[in-house]
Amino acid sequence: MTATHFDRRYLLMAAVGVFVSLIVIYPLWQVLFRSFLDAGVLSLKSYQKVFSYPSYYRALLNSVWVSCATATLCMVLGTLLALLVIRTDLPFKKTLRTLLVLPYALPSFFAAIAWIQVLGPQGYLARLVLQVFGFATVPWSIYGAGGIVFVLTVHYFILVFITVAGALERMDASLEEAARASGAGTSQIMRQITLPLVLPAIMAGGLLAFIGALANFGIPALLGMRARFFVLTTSIYYALAIPDFGLATALSSMLVLVALLTMALQFGIQRGESRFTVISGKAVHPSELKLRSLRYPLFLLISAVVVFISILPILSMVLTALMRYWGAPLSAANLTLQNFIYVLGFETAQRAIMNSLFLAGVAATAAMFVGTVISYLHVKARLKGSRALDFFATIPYAVPHTVIAIAMILAWAKPPVSLYGTLWIILVAYLAVYLPFAVRTTNATLQQVHDSLEEAAKASGAKLFPRLRDIILPLARPGMIAGWILVFMPALRELTVSILLYAYHTETIGVVVYNMQDAGYREIAAALASIVMGLLILGNTILRKLTGGVAGF
Amino acid sequence: MDKIRISRLSKKYGKVLAVDSVTLAVEDKEFFSLLGPSGCGKSTVLRCVAGLEEPSEGEIYIGATRVNSSVDGINVPTEIRPIGMVFQNYAVWPHMTVHDNVAYPLKLKKLPKEIIETKLKDALHTVGLERLSDRYPSQLSGGEQQRVALARALIKEPEVLLLDEPLSNLDAKLREQMRFELKDLQRRTGIPILYVTHDQAEALAMSDHLAVMNAGRIVQVGTPDEIYTRPADRFVADFIGLMNFVPGRILSRIGEEATVEFLSGHRLSVLDRSGLSGACLVAVRPEDISLSPTGPIRCRVEVRSYGGHLVDYKVRADGAVLRVQTAKTEVYKEGEELGLAVQQAILFAARES
């Protein structure tokens, strides 16, 4: 027997380390580095440019105030709905909850498109209002800051809803009962006991909504650029079109900085909340508040809200897809399936569907595979250095997708390795974008696998690869399948990365829908979007079945 | 020849010294237990032998092979150590049938199918699981899963069997039964066993030798009888079985006989080789006290509880409360005034402070 036995796990770690360096660390470093570079020398010129042109620093300010406004509205809407749906005796609470969460399963730029159809100058609701009230024009505009904040809120309030709902479900009911026993009425309990206790959850959800709004591209692109209202993500898109890489990377670095600061704040609140012992991990089935005479009026109100924010956009998308042409009067004679037939026979759309299926399938498989290895090294083997690996693989979570796309252009679109114009550069970007999601799922899955199961395999004489093949992977399989779908679905409908990286022949579904909408072929865009929507809702249902409702929306 | 030899084994977790210079040897065909309260480091010793933890210092031999040496940088991976191991939670793989679980070590050795099946039959027969071969672990009781784990550990014909609290998850009745089965299995197979437990009754019942551990160190090694009748220090005396401690003073010594005086003035002569003098602590097992109306030390029955094969008393004598166990033939009432006599006792140095 030799004196030293080489531990193959370090080989595995080195391989994954190289992978993470190539797809995450090197590209992101390029963004930061490039922002301080001017004609080959280090300088602050790009940042000077940002702060000396009003159109650029205004984009930064716009991003911040739009995200703040969105986060605030999300906190109000999300908290109110969570209180009503979780803590009261409203009828059909489960259905309401499912419907409320539904829009989040769809991409945000679908929401923008749908809301243009509903509230835009020729939108269904706009036309209805004009008819009923006889206005010359509708008293609102979906294009511009107001529309952006509205659609962002409708899309992201769910993040607050979910965190607050979770906190409410974990809250010990006896805290409220003690207040009642002390003589407090329902509204006093709400204001003095319940709300203060879930405040950290409200804040955490609000910050998540802030980050989401900050990083979003599709909504401000479809609703803002037409009104010359720019935020950071759309300014970056614009700077790349010039192209001005110094400016694009400087704006990107600032975007990442704001996102990181917010995330640090959110992390701090979560840690603070864990010290909050009254909200424990166990579900204690808190008592429901009796709404009495308000029960049905409130139910009607919430139903109206659900119909408005969840059902109306989907209906509108399908309806538009069925219209003979955009803006046609609503009558049976104007309904047709020809848009669907056209889209399915349209070569670019066919290619885009194949591209998206390929990208999403490969990205999901590779991300889950690498994610499992990283989780194994970090959660099970606990090798020295695996913590850093886990950290680096999770970094892209904090980086807006626009920035990841730029990083890929800087890193992988120049000799000797030029992937630009190929599907591979989009794939590399997808791997970076979805690796954090994969690692989180596999971390959670492998934490469920008790250490002794692997130790028993070691004691049985199994070396590293048999152990992974026979014990770890089979035991992690259900979680890995759920994780795969969790990556596949958003990748299938992805827009932000591919709109910046696509070329002729490498369009994705998102790119085609966006371009069709942008070029005015709204009913065609709607038809393709409806098909994808159907697939996503189906996938989501399968995912929920598969995981017993733990994953999915 | 020793099947396991551990010398000066230490394990540090950060600054915490979990195992402190442990040395012990397990002979062939021997049932050796590591016994101690939770957190005493006994499991860590076992896991070092298994190769699941790397010792900070020391050497470990399994058979003639040196599997660990901190000086020479040797740490043989678990998978090539000649060991079989059973875990506290059994660690039976839930996605494999009983057959596949038990056959797994042989499949890894790439043995021919017929040989695997023959050996598998033997192993399942040894633990009495022939009929359950096609079941999945979720369809088995705790005791049956335990046997699967045992069969899986035995089938690769290891040089030593390592058992980490294997009975602690079973209910009391089954635990008793498994004690005998384990002992019997070891007799039949002749395999040396290193057994970790916090249950002193279990260790006393099964072991040929046992080592009592406390705070990372071995306090005493011996046969169950030696440990029970001649505990090395107060910790062992207290940890193993029931023990009354009464303060006293050694008045004189003649040869191996010491005369002790209690605070009440009563005197007792004790067989003792400790060489102590002055203040001491007298340790008396409950069964070494007898009660009778005429006993020399007056006492009063405070609580009586029925223990099936014996009767358990708490009696008060000169301000001290003593635990006494007697055969059920002599039964006294609560509140009854009696006398007690101490048959034998052990002397320890008095508590500091």
C-alpha cells in the first residue's frame, strides 16, 4: 500500500473550478476591467462620461426611482393580499393564491406586451373606456415611467406576497391570541402585533422586488424606449448599439453595484430575521381572522384584482393572437387561427423554437450536472476551497442579465475564441445565468441526503465515481429533475441575454416575439407568445405535481 | 495478534480537542466496546479507525497494515480499508432492495454473479433476512433495516467490524434481543468488533473488554467485571451502574484493610489498595447494602418502588439519602425505621473544594 492516496475529489474540484472561472469569473472581471480602460490605458473617462451627460446619469436616477416606486407599491399590494389570502376566512383562498402567483411563471416582457394590448392607445380596456365615457383620448399612457412602474409592480409584487405569506404561515398563532386575550381588537392586533412581526419579511420581499425591477430589461425596453425614457438596462442596450463598450461597461458596473448593495441589505435583514425567534420554522396553522360582514365584499374585491392582474393579460394575449388584425373590432367574424398557422410555418419562428429548445435543454442539463458536482464538493465532501467555488458559482445571481450578456461579448467574442454570432455564446451566457439556480436546488437536495449513506458506501468499498453513480446521483435524482425544469422553463422564454447576443440564424423565441412586437406585428407576436405561455403553464403544473407543490409557482 | 491497534490518537476540531491521546488494542475474535457519555469522543475514535475522519495525531493499524500515521502522512481511504461498518441510523440505501444493498460491496469487487449470490444467501441467512430479499428499506422495520446494515457490513468479510451505536434507534425490547444476537453472531463468525455505545448496560452485557471514555480520554480499560467492581475513578464508578457516594475519613490501615469513619461516627472496614488517607469518598453499590431491623446503622425508608425482580428503596441515614436494592423477599414499608449494613465499598479521594 502506498503512503499517499490521491484524492480524486480534488481533480473534480479543479475541473469545475476551471469551468466556473471561464463562464463566470473571467467574463465578469472583463466588464469591471473594461470600464476603467480607455484606448488601452487605465482611466476614469467612461465614468466621467456617465456623469457629464444628463441622458446617462438620468438613466441611473431613473433606474433607482422606478425600482424604489415599484418596491414600495409591491410591498403595499403584496402585504395586503398576503394578509387577506393567508390570515382571513376568505372563501377559495387556495385558488386565489394559485391565480395570484400565475403571472410570475410568464416572462416579464410577455406582461409588457399584454398590458400594451390592454391599456395601450388602441388597447381593449382603452377602447372600452373611450366608448363608455366618450373621451377623445384615454387619461393614461402605458408608454413611459408610469406604465413601467405599473407593469413592474404587477409582475414583481408576488415576491413580497410569497415572503410575507411564508412568514405569516410560520408565525405562532398564540402571539395574536395573547393580544386578543389582553383585550385588543382585530385591527389593533393587525397593526400592533402581526405587521411588526412580519415587517422583516415585508422588507426582504420589497428588496427582492427592487432588485428584480432594477435588473429588468423587457418591460422598460418595450414601454420606455418609445417614450425616450431610459433606465440603466436599456441605456446599456443603447450603448452597445453605438457601440461604446467603455460606456456600456461603466453603466454595467454601476448597475451591479446597486444590485449588490441591495442584496447585502436583504441578506442582512434575513439574518436579522433568523434571530427573530417568534417566527419559527414549523407551520402552526394560525387561526383565521373572521371577516364577518366584510367576507363577501372583500372576496369580490380580491377576485376583481386577480382577474385584472392574472387573467386579463393572458386572455388579452390569446385574444390578440386570434384577431384577424391588430385593432380589429371585437366580433366573431374577426377571429381566426391563421396567426397560429402562420407562426408555425414561419421559418424564423421555427428556427427560434428549435434554438430555444436546444439552448434551454443543454443549459439545464449542463447547469444541473455542474451544480450537482459543486454541491457534492461543498455540501457533502466539504473540501477545502469548495466554499469559494460555491460562492463564485452563485455570483451571477446578483448580476443583471444585461451585464452577463456584455461580459460574454467581452470575454468570448474576440480572437482567439470568438463565439460571437453562434448559439454557443448564448449557451455560455445561459450557463452563467442559471448556474446559481442549479447550485441552490442541488445544495438543498444533497442536504437531504444523510452523510452516513455515503459513508456506508465508502465502508462498502466504493470509490468516488461508483459512489456518485450508485448512491449520490440516484438519491438526488428527484431534486435534480425538478431543478432541471426550473432552469429549462425560464431559459426557454429568455429575452434579455439573447436579444444582446443573437445574430441572424441564432434567434430565440424571446427575440422573435420581441422583434415581431417591436415591428408592429402584434398578432403574430401574440400567437407565438400564446404557444409559449401554454407550454410554460403546462411545465409549471408538471413541476408542482412532481415536487408536491414545493417548486414552481 | 491485535486486529486494531491505536496509539496516541488525537483529533482536534479547530481548538477543541475531541480525542486526547487515546491508545488501545482490539484482539482477534474480541468484542471491544468504547463506552462514554455523549460528546466524549468515542464515535470520533471509531470514525478515525474507519477513515471517515483524519486523526490530527497518532497511528492506527488494522491487522498488519498501518492505515493512519500523522508522522508519515498516511491516511488510507475508507473504501480500501478492510472494515465493515454499521451506522447509528443504519444508512441502508433507500433506492435499493435488500438484495442490492447487501450485494453492493461484492459488486464493487466485480465478483462473478454466482459467487455473489452464494455469499449473499449466506449473509442474509446469518442475519435471518432470507425472505425479505426483494423488499425496499421503506418496507422494513427498524430492526430489519439494522440486520440489512449488518449483513452488508459482513458480506465483504472484513478484518474488523465497526459498530456505531447500532442499537440506540431500536425500542427497548428489540434492543435487548439484538444484544444477544450480536454477541451470538460474533461468536459464530469470530470477527473482532469495535463497538461504540453510551449505554453502559449494553457495553457490560456484550463486551469482552471495554474502554470507558470521558472528555476525549480513556479513563479505564478492563473486562466488564473489572470495570463494575473496581472502577478506576469516581467518574467510572458514577457512570457505570448505580452508586451511592458518602463522605468519610480513613482512620487507619492494616495491610489492605482500611477503617473508615462516617460523619455520624459509624465505622466500616473496607478492602482497599488505593493507599489514600484522611478525607475520602465512600462509594457503595445499592445491592451491596442490606436492610434488616438489626443492622448497625439506623435508617428510615423514605420511598419504596417496585422493580420487578428487585425492590428499590431510598433510605435516609444520618442525613444522607442512599439508594438500596434488595431481593423481593425482604419488603419494608415506607416510613419504617430499620438498620442497614454495608457489605463492601470502594474508596475515592474526597471531592476537591
